[in-house]
Amino acid sequence: MPEISRFFGIIIRMFYDEHSPPHFHAEYQGNKAVFDLNGNMIKGDLHSKTARKLVREWVDLHYEEIAEDWELAMKDQELKKIAPLD
């Protein structure tokens, strides 16, 4: 699964040819969760309120790029890296 961003120990990945609804995967300290493209956690748990908040902040800043990567993934095309939070 390609890594599209990494920040503050959080790894963001997206699968190719994935199922709907559009989503991405986040991992923090071995804990995994799935988020929709609006930043809502829909499966799993990062076990950190701060990590969830940081993921949401990242989504708010990069929604269009995340949606573009989803479209690329559905077409089995190379995903673009997305800037991390600073």
C-alpha cells in the first residue's frame, strides 16, 4: 500500500483498486484506522485523540489532493505524495 504522507509519527496510506466509500488508512504507534475523505474515522482506532485531531487537520488542508489520489488509485495510476503537517 503506497504511503502518501507521514507526519508526527502518523503514516497515511492508500490502496490501489480499493473498495468504496473513498477512504485512506492511517497508522500511529502500531494502531490502525480507516478515514473517509472528510477525515471521519470509519474503522479501527488510532488510540490517540491527538493523532485523530492531526489527521483531521491534515485532511482539512489537503482534501483536494487526497480526493485526486483516490481517483488515481481507482485508475491504478501512481499516487502523488501529499505534504505533511509542519
